[in-house]
Amino acid sequence: MGRWSRSSRAGRSCAGSRTREGLGLEDFYRRPGRTEVGRWPGALRLAPGDDRDEILMALDLRTAG
């Protein structure tokens, strides 16, 4: 039984994650079916003048395999 199946059986309908812009991780999280549900522009300051968006991703456990 997969991790998503156990979470779904526990009554959860959504699994969330966060990533930062600029690493290409949005595509990594989209492959298993996650979608972008929010974005905080400039939320992460990595260095002076290097502000990145924080991206909120979610996976609908009712449809995940």
C-alpha cells in the first residue's frame, strides 16, 4: 500500500508541500499529480537582492494512485 493510500484511508483528502522558485522543483512535484495552489512572491530571501517566491503545492488524495 502506498503512502498516499494510507493517508487517504486516514481521512485526509489532500497532501501539501512547499518549494522555492528557481530550482525547477515545481516540475518535480507536478509529475506525480501535484498542482500549484498558491504562491508567496518574494517570501524567501536567500541573499541580499535574491528574493524567491515560495510555491505551495497540493496533491488530491482522492484521485492519487
